[in-house]
Amino acid sequence: MLLRWLKFNTVGLIGVGVQLAALALYSGVLHIHYLVATAMAVETAVLHNYAWHELWTWRDRRSPGDGWRAIAWRLLRFHLGNGLVSILSNLVLMRFFVGSVGMKVMPANLLSIAITAVANFLIGEFFVFRRVNPSHRSDS
């Protein structure tokens, strides 16, 4: 579990870079409202992180015979779990840190990401990439 936690956080750190770059693009360059830009940046990072978690972090949970349906179901679970938690917590926390406390957007977003990390790992481990009994697969 420790190795997986380290892989998860490595992907997460890269995802932070993706999210911050996307946020800078959406809010700073395209001048999209910070809450809308935050949701868009989180979604960008969610898709990035899912791909790396699928290929690296939880690679051992995949089966050689996993077809597109198995991958699509994991992506759906990732969005329902990690994505939903990430977007909702980031929006609520950003509204608090930026809108109420007066923090700058980027530090507020970093703090929001850090607060959400542990919940996202647990969701990934026990919901998205959970071990599946091979006799219950219908992914062909």
C-alpha cells in the first residue's frame, strides 16, 4: 500500500501542475470566472490523473483481457468518486479561500488540492480500482 500511495502522490503532483497550468490558462489568459475555471482545471487534471493511475498506480488491478468496457467503467467510477469529490471540494474550498478569506487563486487552489488528496486515494483504492473477482467480469 505504501508503494501505491507514493505512486498516487507522484501522479497527483504532476496533476497539480496540470491543474495549475489549466487554471492559469482558463482564468488568467481566457479570463473565465475563477469558479468555472477551477471546475474546468479540475476536470483536466482528473482526466490526466485517471490515465496515469490506470497505466501505472493501479496497473496490477487490470487484467490482460480488460476490454474497453472495463476501462470505461473505471473511468466512470473515477469521475463519480475522485472527480466529483475533487470538483465539489475544490469549488467549496476555493469559494471559501478566495471569496471569503481573500486568498490569491493559485495558493488557494494548492491548499484545496492538498486537503482533498487523502480522500481521493481511498476512493481510488477501494472504489475505482478495487480488486474484482475474475468470475464476475463481463467486459468482453
